[in-house]
Amino acid sequence: MAAAAAGVSATTGDKKWERVIMVTGGAGFIASHVVILLVKKYPTYKIINYDKLDYCSSLKNLECVEDYPNYEFVHGDILAADLVNFVIRKENVDTIMHFAAQTHVDNSFGNSLTFTRNNVLGTHSLLEAAKANRARVSRFIHVSTDEVYGEGSSGEPSHEGTEMDPTNPYSASKAGAEHLVTAYRRSFDLPIIITRGNNVYGPHQFPEKIVPKFIAQISRGRKLTLHGTGTNTRNYLFVEDVARAFDVILHKGEIGGVYNIGGDNERSNLEVAKTLLAAMGVIPDPDVDADATAKHITFVSDRPFNDLRYPLDCKRLAALGWTEEVSFTDGIARTIEWYKTNSGNWGDIESAIVAHPRRGNLTTEVTEGKAPSKAITDDETAVEPASTPTAAAAAAKTT
């Protein structure tokens, strides 16, 4: 990983960066693409990837930029307040893009406390750091989700002013974090922007989510595990389109604004399964050969609650000049190709590609009715305690 080289720090040496952006969770899925885009597109910006490297993160996602002079990785937890403040002050961070979060709904049914720690308390800790460094920080982009709106059963797209109505522990934790973000905007005049995005797919996504999970199941010759009837729909966006949306919001978004990020690729889970079976050459036309399709799909019990759909009104983002560019067909093809050679980026993924993963469950990680060979306990997946390192320890952690 690239470290801050002599002479290129925002606070030491001769070079002054035009902007210094700290991206939390930068080794994860969407954020890694945002980091790559910013590092390559803006050589006068310094991009700091701040990540604790949880199970769904991988520094392999950033290998293409690890030697760039304007990229730096810091291994840290957003709950480590001393470290966060140290990095902001040492690097003179002026922009925070907050992606770090637990995001898989299935996992939130197993141990919702982990989601509260990461998503609510973690965001609160970061807001405190931004408040303490208000003279430096001129923009704080908080990444939320379309799920805070709840189930879109009315058929009307949710706009940025739609009342939040979360229906699962994950979306509730993101809604709670949003309330804190909004409160800090009003109470302390923090320069906040909030985003709420549709489902995203593409390279770098940990295989607990539907698209990479189905790719992994097909690659292993297994049946695709569809929740319930498979009729629940989601709107899918290719991750590089989403990274471009964040580029636009970073530069053109209005302080205090909320922006939906959505596209025009609404598909049922069953349609996604059929698309992948065809794209990976298992069944040429799943709609025509229904018998063959049935042999490759198994319907499993649904989640305790599974929102029907999340339609979004994205006119506000479109007004900034963003448009979706990658079609669902092209995006799926590119995603499949990437996983052919990079499926090992996270090590053993067996427990992630079962029907109902429950990583972070209080006693064991639930697989197909059996405990894994090594139980994953709450202590192993919980956020690090809020006790914080000294500045000296913080400096030692910067790599």
C-alpha cells in the first residue's frame, strides 16, 4: 500500500493537495470503485482509504492504485476516535465520504447489534470527529440506502422528501444514522450531504449479495437459492455508474441536500437468476426451457420480512448531470468475467453463499442447518471497542 511520501503530504513538505478526501470503508465494494475513480481522475487530490478490513473488504480491490502517489491506506476503525482525529489533522482532510457500514440484510437478522455498533455508533463517532475539525472539513458525504424508505408497495417512487419507514434491522440502523447526520447539520452546521442508493452490483462485491452469490453457486454447479417466491424486485445499478454518481455529488452536490441514486433496471430475483443462468451458458433460454430452469433453482424460506420493491425518484441527481451508462446486460457480462479470476479475493466464501447467511450471529454462523467448522462469535465480528490509540500509536498504524 502506498504511504504518504516525503514532500507530498498536505501538511508537511512542499506539495499542497487541491483536496484531501478520506473515504471510510474504502476497501469495500462501492467505496473501492470510488477510490479508484478519484485517484486516477484527480491526481491533485489526495485520497485516504480508511478501512478496518472487515470480512467483506479486500485490499486486492485497490491493487491497481496502491502505488499511486496520491493514494494512502490507513488501517483503522471509525470508532477509534483518536486515530480518526489524528488522520484528519495530520493530512488536513477537507472532505469525508462515509461508506463504512454493515450492509447485508440477512446478517442483520442474525446479530442486529453489530449493525447498531457499525452503522449508528460508528457514524456518530465520525460526526464527532468532523465537528471537532469543523474548520478543516468542508464536506461530509454520508452514504445511506434506499431501504430507509421501506417497502414501495404503493407503486409511487420514493423521492428525497419521502418519510423514512425502515422494515429490518439493517435499514433501521441506516435510518438512525441519518437522523444523527441531519441533527449534526442543524445543531452544528456540519456540511452534510446524504445519498440513498438502489441495489448495486459488479466487481469487488462480497458474494453474500445476490448477483455474486448466484455466480458463485453456478460456478460450483449448485442450485440457485431463491428466497420466497422470487418475485421481490430490486433496481440494479452497475458499480462504476454509482462511482460516477458520487463523483458528481462530490463536486456538484448541494450542502444539506439528499440525493437518490437509482437506475432503470428493475428485476425480480427470479429474473436475475434466469439472466445469470443464460449469461453463464447453463441454459440458453431459461424462459423457454422451464423444466431445465427448474432443475437449477430451489426456492427457500423467505426472510422474516422482505420488502417488495424500492422504486426511486432520481430527478435531483439527474439535474446535476448524472446518467446511467452501463446496461444491465453489459454490466452482468463484465461482472461474470471479473469473478472468473477474482473469486478468491476473500478466501473461503462457503458460509456466504448459502441460502441464509447469518454472519455475526451471537453463537454460530448459520449455514445450511449446520454450524461451520469454526463458529463465528459476536466478539470476532463486533466493532473494536471505543477505547482509542494514542497519537503515537495512530502514527504507527498509518501504512
